[in-house]
Amino acid sequence: MITIKEYVMPKNIDKAYEYLISKKNSMIFGGGAFIRMGSKNIALGIDLSKANLRYINEQDNEIEIGAMATFGDIERSEILKRFSGGILSIAIKDIVGIQLRNIVTLGGTVYSRYGFSDLITALLALDAKVKLYKGGVRTLEEFLENGSKSKDILEKVIISKTDGFSVFKSMRNSKGDYAILNLAISKVDGKYRIAIGARPQRAIISSQAMDFLNKNQINDKAIEKASNILASETVFGSNPRGSSKYRHEISKVLFKRAIEEVMANEN
Ligand SMILES: Cc1cc2nc3c(=O)[nH]c(=O)nc-3n(C[C@H](O)[C@H](O)[C@H](O)COP(=O)(O)OP(=O)(O)OC[C@H]3O[C@@H](n4cnc5c(N)ncnc54)[C@H](O)[C@@H]3O)c2cc1C
């Protein structure tokens, strides 16, 4: 059961942060969908829904997605559908159902660095940055690795508006389940970037496979070699959804499907 002693809805992020550090047991609420699944005593619940963080803005060189943008907002955004093969909309469109996607937020997802996340894997392939209220702008890659040193609030995610194409693939037992594995590839200015997640640990970059792709002519042989490099450089774990051995094999399949789709887009 969750008990919340006091609940506030600050009008801006400055006030939200003030509240956050005012009590030991304070907690930020995004959509609240994940919080409600646990059991907690919360001294101060800080609901961000009135803090003007629900937006998707396109600027000359960047797209900014506010922390309170829901998965539904991302899925339906014309800006994001047009961007890089619509990877962000595609990565989340099958998560559970419309009602849940209209509740869960970008901020709750990215700040929590969930290993199973589909959105994080897609954002990592796009080399996104995060802006934390106190911690400033950091690459998502570094944030995933190190997290936040102190209590903070994720304000937005920033994506460079590059000309490129990206593909997201996942393997699930059933549509509403968490992914057994997910993988995303982006190609920008002739360079590939590969992210792999739900290992089931959090998403990482497949640097050796990427390096190989970026230095070699891409043909069937090279794809086969890159898939083996990717599978052997990645640490996979086991959980009730799949064993590390299964994930190792599936990674090669997802990689091949994704790279072939990226290449098909060029022809
Ligand atoms: C039943 C169910 C099934 C799901 N299936 C999938 C799936 O298949 N694939 C997938 O990718 N995801 C899945 N998710 C996860 C979902 O996509 C969200 O990642 C998750 O619910 C968190 O978003 P939220 O807005 O609900 O966060 P909340 O529940 O509001 O918060 C989660 C945590 O993040 C903190 N937080 C929230 N917002 C911020 C912020 N702006 N700054 C700092 N901290 C913050 C909270 O304090 C809390 O600790 C599922 C979730 C549920 C409930």
C-alpha cells in the first residue's frame, strides 16, 4: 500500500525542487503508474503535472521533450513521427495499452533508468541528452551509467535534429509483456550507433560492433561478423523472461533485422 502524507502540485520546476529537498521522504510523481505498483510511505508527494513540463518542441537544431510528456504524446507527435524514421513513436507504440501510454511519462522513465525500458534504448541510439534541474545537461549514455549523485528532477530530454534514419526492434513473449531484449540502430552522416537494452540490465552502447560497421563495407558477411561481435561484447543476464543464452542468440537476430531495415531505407 502507498501512503502519502502531503501532496503538492508546484507551478514550476524551481518550486518542485524546493519541495523535493525539503523532506527526506519526498518523492516526485510523473504519471505515478510505476510508483503505485510498490508499497511506500511518502512524506511529501510532488506532482509535476502543473509544472509546465509537458511539451515536445522543435527548434532549429534540436527537439526537446519535457519530462511530463506522456508516451501517448510521444507516440502521436507529428514532430517525432517525422524524425529519424519515427523511432521514438515506434519504440513505445506497443507498450501495454493506450490508457497506460497516456499516463506514463518520459521523466519517470528516463530518470529511473529502468533496464526493461524500450524508450531509453531508442533514445540512446539517438545519442540523446538529459537536462537535470541541478545536474545540468549530460549525455544519456553517461547518465545511464552513473545516475544522479543527489536527489534531482529530470526536466527534459534533448535530441539533436540530425538527418538520419533509425530502427527499433524488440522481442517479447506477448504484446503486453516487457521486452526480453530490445535493440536500436541509428545512422547519421554515414555513422552507425547501436544501443541494446532489456538485457535485462539497463541499455548500453555496442561500441565494438558499431566500430566494426563504421570501418567496413556493409555486406552480408560484414553483417554476420558484426552480429557476432555485438553478441560477444554484450553482457546478458537471465530473468523469468529469458536466459542469458537466449538473449545472446536473439541479439544477433534483432541486430540483423534492424541493420537490414536501415539499409533498405537507403535504397
Ligand atoms: C503495468 C506496466 C507495464 C509497463 N510495461 C512497460 C514496457 O513494456 N516497456 C517499457 O518501456 N515500459 C513499461 N512500463 C514502464 C512505463 O513505461 C514507465 O517507464 C513507468 O511507468 C514510469 O513512468 P511514470 O510516469 O509512471 O513514473 P512514476 O511512477 O511517476 O515515477 C517513477 C519513478 O520516477 C521518479 N520520477 C518521475 N518523474 C520524474 C522526474 N521528472 N524527475 C525525477 N524523477 C522522476 C519517481 O519519483 C519514481 O521514483 C510499464 C509500466 C507499468 C505500470
